[in-house]
Amino acid sequence: MKLITKELEQKFKKFPLYSQDSKGDNAQIICKFFNPCGVGTWYVMEAEKQEDGDYLFFGYVDLLEKELGYFTLNELKSLRLPFGLTIERDLYFDTCTLQDIKNGKTY
């Protein structure tokens, strides 16, 4: 699965790193990546393309704990899952707020 589309690249340009610092829990979640066979969901709030072509993301990460943090596209791509699966992008995810996710709403 292609994790980054042209549509997402356009959204990322609207939400560069540090652009939502003052919004707190009202910050917009613009896309979601997930582990299709277990624990791991990454909600992207901000993104910036790096000189090497990778993307640096800031968002809400739900692994063993839920926390805000930075991660890269290459890190997501490097994760090897059972049965040859890889991290996927939620094709049906609709933009929401960080508060929505913290309140347990699923999209």
C-alpha cells in the first residue's frame, strides 16, 4: 500500500511542523496509519518533507502507551509484521480533532 498520496502531500503543506502548537486538544488529525494485525496506531497532526525525501511527522501515537511524539515515514515503512504485512494507511479516515481521538471516537 502506498502510504503517501498526492492528496495527503497537499494536506501536509497546510499543517507543517509546529503549526498547531497553540491548538492543544483542538489540533486537527489529518491522517491515520495503523498496524493491521496488532497494536500500533499513528495519528498525524503535522508533517514536513525532509531533504532526503523522508517525512517527519508529529502526532498522537497509540502503542503500549498513548503519547504525542515524532516519527518518520521511513520508520513506519521499516516495521515488519507477520505474514509479510506492513503498516497501512486508513483509507476511510476523516479529519477530526485530537480530543475526538482521546475521547475514544473511531473513524
